[in-house]
Amino acid sequence: MYKLGIDVGGTNTDAVIIDESLNVVADIKHPTTDDVYDGIIAAIREVLAASGVERSEITQAMLGTTQCTNAIVERKHLARVGLVRIGAPATTGIPPMVDWPEDIQGVVAGSVMIRGGYEYDGRELTALDREAAREFFERMKGKVQSIAISCVFSTVRADEELELAALCREVMGEDIHVSVSSEIGSMGLIERENATILNAALCGVSRRFTDGFAKSLADEGITNAEIYLSQNDGTLMTMEHARRYPILTIACGPTNSIRGASYLSRLTDAIVIDVGGTTTDFGVIQHGFPRESSVAVTIGGVRTNFRMPDIISIGLGGGSIVRELPDGTVTVGPDSVGYEITKKALCFGGGTLTATDIAVRLGMAEVGDASLVAGVDEGLARRALETIRTMVEDSIDAMKISNADVDVVLVGGGAIILPGELKGASRVCAPEHSGCANAIGSAISKVSGRYEQLVDYNAVPREKALEEARAEAARLAVEAGALPETVEIIEVEDVPLAYHPGNTCRVRVKAAGDLA
């Protein structure tokens, strides 16, 4: 039994094959193509040839992709959405998409705010206007491919959202994609609603990349493999789960790298530096999983509050262009030759000085032809390296939560451009196979379930509430594809909410288990 892991990045498509003992059998990099599936098929062929593994022996295939992120950022291939907000008259002061960029607002073909919703303690604001909802669904028939439903304080009670989701399918048919905010976002009506709209708008994109990946595997004769998609908490989900919640694939690339770095380095707490061709991502391994961001995250100009990894990205990569300014200052990036590095970098016979050329000139890496960069001034090269060092050390400081030195793991194909010693790091390690840590992270990941709810401990005792939360998180992990006997609770958090009456806390539990 073998696992095939693939991660599609902006510069390279990485592929890896791992055996049943989670040992890396083969890993390769292939330039990402304009049509990503051409690159995926080529990567599959290359890694199979390198491993000698028969196609029939691949039983699990995992994909990490940036297609949902790209669709939002580029405003392409987004489905038309109908939006229902439950919460009139209390929430009518702030209309939907109030702070969205104009060029993406058109994704919502129609919206309505209807009576209903809840107070912060779960009491009804007013009776749900079911007839207004039914009328809206009738009006949206044939005009939209997806429906987004948000309700004020649905993180406390989701009854009305779920009722309208059922009504929507009754009126518009079972094939309509329905996104409900309580399953996607956290506290904060506007940000949660925004995330729900984006999730609804990505329904077509998710079907294309799940169907496309399945077809790519079938075309290559890999017909015995169960297919999984990477999500942005460092775990996997089934194709059906990915179609329901495509927004959870956003930022899965950095989280795959973090999981891969943890596995390869055997470190469960460290800062991970993932250097690609264009950008460098900084993340944190916390108990073996990516640390989650605690602030609202903006995607393509839209403010959201669904779970996202705590990541800092800077314009530094192996293909970053190096320039010397008239005053002698040397800049590195943020522009890059990207996937054309093998054509444009000096060490490959091109005419552009890149960060990779600096590493080759200073003897830090053996890439391309070193004689082609021999003419680069050593002083210039060393100033460029110091610029790189400063950029990285500043970002390490930004990720730390104390002034103590921390372990640092270098991964990614561009990690050759970084020095072996960095201020703020107790040690810097670059484990074997680190160049394909993202694909490895995809292949070895577990399946997770997450539960979040506001609970009044005066009404439900704390221990009982946490026990129920653990059980629900475990159930969600199994629903997502985990083996029940392998599920374990990996994170429990309850945070008191000072502005709520009584003893109300936000309870969050995460469970993870091995693939079924």
C-alpha cells in the first residue's frame, strides 16, 4: 500500500510517494504549468518512474491546491450566489458585502434580509419569516448555482439556518449548493457571512478540481486510490467534504509544509520557514499542527473569520530578483522570475540575477552551472545575503511569542538561499526531503473534526459541556473520513466571554484520526 501526495504551488508541482510505514520512497518537483492538470499528470508520471511503484499499489491519493485562493484573488470561475440573512430588523443597519471590493460584489445575484435570528444567549429575536425565505428561493431558481445562509448569533443556535437550508433544497432542488454560516465561520456576523458567501461562490471551482484530480489519476491508471484534499488546518478531507466546504482549502499549501516539516524534523513545536520560488511563508508548529490565526483574515479584499493558519508571507524566494541601487544598497525581491527560473537565472544560462544565483556564487548550493555566476561581485553577493538574512530574522521575530530562541525548520525548494545560522533560532535544521515537505505533509496528514459553540456553564456544567464537545468533534472527524478507533482529541479551548451574562464561554475542540 502506497500513498501519493501532490501539492500544486505557483512555481512547482511537487509529488511524493510514501509507503505504509510513512517512509518516503520517492519525491520529485515539476514546473507548474499554465493548465495545472498537465503539471499534475507529468508529476505523477515522474514520481512513479522514480519510485518503481506499480499504479495498482497506490491506494490513497492526496492533493493540495491553490485553485480556490486563485479564483477569489483573480475573480474567475466564481458561481452566482443568492444570500439570505436571518436577523431583521436588528441587523439591517449594515447591509451585506458592505466593505467588499466592487469587482467581486457581483458574485451575489440577489440577497434578502428576513425576520428571525437570536440574541447572544440563544433567545429568539423574532419569529422566523419562512414565507419570505420561500419567496426568495423561488425567485432565485435558475439564476444562481449556490445559496448562502447567515443568521445573527448562529454560533449559539443554528436551528433557523438549518431549517432554511432544508427549505431551500425543497424549493430549488437537492442539487443546489447550500452554505450555512454556522458550519464555516466563527463569531462576528459580517465576517462569518462573508466567508459563507465565498464558500458558496467556490462550489463550481471545487467540483472542477475534485473531478479533474480524479480524472488525472484515472487517466494515469491509478484506479484503486481513495482521493483526499488538503485543508488549511493541516489535515485532510474527502472529495465530498471539499465540495461542501471548498473555502477550507485556502492556504492549505503552507499548512502542508508545516505538517511535512514536523514529520521530517520530528519536532512538534518550532517555526517553519517554507521558501518557494516567489514567496517565503513563516508558520508555527504547535503540538504537531499549524498554529491558527486569532485575527480576521482578508482574502482577495474580503474580510473573513473562518479558521486560517497563522502565516506571514514575504516576497522572498529562489527566483527573487536581486538589484544593486545607486547608493550600494542591495534589494532582493519582491518580484521574481517564478517558474521560469531555469530559463532566466544566471546559473541556468539566463540574464537575471536571482537569490539562487547568490547562493551558488557563495558556495551555499550546487545548482545549475557555478561558472556562469563566477563574474558576480562577491561583495554584492554578501550584501544580498545579509538582506535576505535580515528579512528572514525580522519575520522570525514577528512569529515568536517570547524573546526566547526557538527551533527553526527550513523547507521548500528555495531554502538553499538561506544561511545556516539565524538570530532568534536555537537551531536551524533542513531535514532530508525538505524540498518536497508540502507534498509529504499532504500525504501523511490525518483527518480532523472541529466543534465550536458558545456555552453558558451556569446552564450546562463545564465538564459536561466539554465532554459533549469532544464527542461532537470526534463524530465530525469520523464523518470527514477518519477511522473511529484512531480519533484523538488534539486541542481543547474554552475562553470566557466577559460581555456575556452569566458564565458563558466559547468552547472549541479539535479531533483528528487516521484515514479510514
